Amino acid sequence: MNLKDSKKLLWIAPLTLALLLSACGKSDDSSKASDDSKNKTAATTNETKDSNKTDSKNSSTSSSNTDKKDTDKAAAGDMKDYENAANGISIKYPSDWQLQEGASGSLAAFLSPAEGSDDVFQENVSLTVQDLSAQPMNLKQYVELSENQVKNMLKGTLEKNEATKLGDLDAHEFVYSATQNDYNLKFRQVFAVKNNKAYVATYAALEDSYDKFLDKATQTMDSLQIK
């Protein structure tokens, strides 16, 4: 969906708050054959039948191979690559999702396709990288600060709050619900701290659409690599 001026853009994530909203035949000429064609010999007829069988078999094989390629492509997820060398990160995202860079403090956001002209919210995965050098902290401290923001600033309800992994890095995961601009929203966030930088990946969705896009969002977030 292309964002229009009438639509709202709001980002919410720990420390920078990141979330995306949008106010968003062929005629048959065989009957004209001449009488001569009706007087073809049996041998010619049989030869034609054999040829048709061969063509049909080849066509069927070709179609089967094409279908298999399409199936394999779908199974592979048809993902695109995104890389930000300056921050040492790379991630894969669904090819039918829209990439936006640098929106309201985020490094990049990947927006799900619109579900009609009256779609008011684009489910999305966003990436935020924060420089912590001015106020160094470890992952535990970052988790505590983020949890405080979710509860006190967003008035959110934490459904999941546990340690996880982001590649080879120790990380932490939140799943929580919160109301913003009269929208009931649900988030999944995974964050890690490395070299005085906090890396935050956030999936944001309307509460009743959360499960619909969760698999693709999780696939995207799980592909995040931090060098």
C-alpha cells in the first residue's frame, strides 16, 4: 500500500517507540477442413495419434516441471535481502512486503500488503538500532528499562517476557498488547545489545490480525544477522 497524506504514521518501540499505522476465446477452424483431409489413410491417422500422444506427454512433463518449480519457489518463501553495512546487519523479508527506510527513527520497516482500500493498518516488522555509548548498559538493564516503558508509558500488558537468542547473541523477547490511537495492537519484540548498540526488531499488528501475519513476521525477525 502506498502511504497517502491522509494516513497516519506513528512509530513505537523500546526507548524510541516504533509502530506503523496507516488511516490506511479462440475460434475453432477445424470444421472448415477440406474433404481431402477426411480421406487420409489409416497409417497417417495412426501416425498423427502417436504424435499427439508424444506431444501430450511432453506437455504434461513440462507442466509438471513448471508446477514443481513454482512450488519450490513458494516453499523457499520468496524472500528479499536487506543489508545495512554501516550498522552491520542483514535481514530477509517477504518479497511482497514494502520496504521503507529511515521512517521516524527506525532503520528500516517492512510493511505487509494492503488488504483493500479500507485497510487502516499495515502490519509490519521494523528495525531500530540505538547507540548506547552515551549511557552504556547491558542486556539486562535494557530489558528492565524497556519493560518499564511498556508498562508505564504504553500501559501495555506483557504476555511473554523471556530470554531468547538472536543468531549467536543472547537476546530477550516481549509479546504485549497496548492501545494506541483507539487501535488495539499486539507486538512481538526481540532485542539484543552488542558493542554499545541496542538492536530491536518489532512486529506490530492489529490484535485480531496478529496471528495471520505472525509466521512471515517471525521468519523475517529470525533471519536478522548482526555482525
